[in-house]
Amino acid sequence: MRISYCLSLLLAAGAVHGADLAIARGLQPAQLAVVVNDAEPNSVEVGEYYRQAHAIPVANIVHVNIPNRPRKLSASQFAQLKEHIDAQLTPGIQAVLMVWSAPYAVECNAITSAYTLGYDAAQCAKTCGAGKASTYFNSDASQPFTQLGMRLSMLLPIDFVEEAKAVVDRGTASGFSVPSATAYYLNTSDGARNSRAAFFPPAGVVRQRKLTIKNLKANVLEGAQDIMVYQTGMAKVDKLETLRFLPGALADHLTSFGGDLQGTAQMSSQRWLEAGATASYGTVSEPCNYWQKFPNSTVLLRRYLSGMTALEAYWGSVSWPAQGLFIGDPLAAPYATFRR
């Protein structure tokens, strides 16, 4: 994708100049299945909390049993898990939320991508190689399973019940009103992790959405109190404790192992949720710095501002998502009031 084309996606929607944005219908609660791990009490408790918070039908709760909280599943173990999940779903289910902290990987694949797209063994043969293109990238499909045969998926970490419930609370609160907010894009000095900076949307104001877009040449954001989007490229992001994320905020950092939630080599994407974001993204294995393996900032913002949920916005912004883990509240949608 050429840079000029990427930027034009947002400009054509009138995001900076104030014209009407395209309107998205958005994923509905009745179309989401919530998968709980009966072997883990936190999963059962948070899963029920999520169901009630978003008014999801009881019939949409899916039960599995995964003992011992493994970080990674083998391809054969995952195939059995997926078969068990799918057997409990009705055709109208368009997306799935896995309510646990681990497992989060299937070999070198993220569990969310393996579930949605199928396990990609070729990517594991060469994790730094190009990935397979997702047909959902920048797609307008409102029913991904019905239209494309893809059930989008996200994982909600539940290491600490109260923190997980706080993510859910922010997800539900995101639909109450449209706040004045800012999207921050940091062009950092880390050249290897700055590969998507060319795709940052242009600075300006999206008046109809009360959103300001800021592009900063900096390694850290400090003290901001109005964050709806924060994207950067660093192995570890400092000063998170000084920030205030608004309900529904999206935040991620381009680095190799953000999706390794329980790893220590780099900052886990889970730190974003702990800091107050509502959804995030990271890769579970070494992807090298292809921008296609990370959220395209312009596409992500355009989709979110159109009224799509966090799940739809994030999934539709990643071109090669095999190694990418999507985490948070999938139904967060602060701009849903603009849906028809």
C-alpha cells in the first residue's frame, strides 16, 4: 500500500476537513460468543460479568476446559479446542471473546489469529517472512463470518479479576457519549520499531467526532489526560502512570513481543490495559518490523471513527495478522452513536 493511498483513506472520509464520515453498523452483542475456561475461576467470574455488562444472551456462553494455564498450545491441541468451541456456536455468531490470560499462542501464531484465520504453519517456518493477507483488512464487511467465513476473535486477560472488570466497565461506558479526545502518534527515535510512522494520519481536527490528531516526534508521551488513541514504536513505553485513557481508548506499541503477555523480554501489551486502555495489540513471536503485521494507524482510526467496535477496527487494520494477538473489550465503541 502506498503512503499517499493510506493517508487518502482518512482524508477521503473527511476526517480532517469535517465532511461526513462513512457510517458502520458495528458488531452487536447478540453476535458475540463469550468463551470461558471452566478450569479457571477467574475466567468464569469475568465471563459472566462481561455477559451481563453487555447484555449478551446466556446461550452465547461457550464452555471449555483448559487446565494449568499453558502460554502456548501445539497445533493439535488448538485444533481440538477450536473444534470444541465451534461445536457450541450458532451460525449467527460473528465473533468470539476468549476470557483468559493464557493460552495466548499456538506455536508461533497468536491464538486469536489462529482461531479467526486458521493456524498458519508456514509463518512458523519463517516467522520473519511475509505473512498471509487477511481478507478482512480494510473491509467493509459487517458480518465477517457470514460474508467472509471469518469469526473475529479477541482475548480478555483475567490475571486480576478487578482489572479485567475495569476493562469491561470502560468498554460499556464507551458507548454513553462522544468525548472531546486526542489521538496521539509518536514518531520515535527507534528506527526499527518506527516502520509504520509513514502511515500515521495527518494532524488536524475531526470536528464531528470532537477528536484532535497529534503527531509528535518523541519517545514518550507524558501527562496527557484525553487519550482515545496512542500508537508508538518502542520496546518499552514509559510514563504510562501519568496518562489518562478515555473509555474505549486504543493503544499499542510496535515491537516484537508485545503479545507475549507473560514474557519479560519486552513490554507486554497487557500493560496498556492496566494503564487504562480498553483494547490493544501485540505479536507473540518475532515478526520483524513489517508494518503489515501491525495495526495500520490510518485504517484503524478511520474504522473506529465510523462507529465500528474495537474488535472490528483493530482486526480490519492489520494486513498480515497471523502472529498478532488482539486483547481487550471487543464491543467498545465510543463512536457508535454515529451508526445508522
